[in-house]
Amino acid sequence: PLRMPTGRLCGTGMREMMMNNDELQRIILAAAAAFDVNPIDIVEGRKGSKSLMYARDVCAYLLAGKMPRSKIPNLLGRNSKYYYYGAIKKVRAKCLADHDFEMKVLNLAARLG
């Protein structure tokens, strides 16, 4: 299984999370598979291709409402506390511009609920 960062240092302690580790892993693994990237790269915050960037942004989009917004950047290896808002904005803009991308996001959202 994918090793998820938890604890005080990464900002995603179990008290702050509204979902369990299995649900987080399902979201990250599904986004990684949809965009053909390594799930480890998503959570470690490595820089890479545009597909990695979009996979990470879609993870943030799918995690919205399932865990506190302030914890999402740390989970996805980002430092900025405003990362969540930028990711949501990018996903929405890309969905308007690219129908195939929108279908990927909608399929992931429907499957992962």
C-alpha cells in the first residue's frame, strides 16, 4: 500500500482528518492511474510533467470537503497554504477548456464519491 504521511509534522494528524487512510489512498491511486503518473510523486511533491501537476490538482479537487482545506497542501507535498485554491481554479479552468480532461475528473468524482 501507499505510505501516507501522517502526524503533526506533515500537518495531517488523524484528529484533523475526516476520512480514513484507505479513502485517501484510493483517491491518490485513482488519480495517478487516470493521469498515468506514479502515486509516490503525487504525495512527495516532486516536480515533473503536466500530467503529474494535473493529477495532484485533481487530488486536491477530490479531497475538497473530505478533509480540512489547510491540510491538503501538506498531504500533496506542497508548501503554500493557498495551493488548494489554485488547484481548484486550475481544474475548473482545464475542465472548461478540455472535454477529455473534464470526463476524467467527472469519472473519478463519480467513482470515488
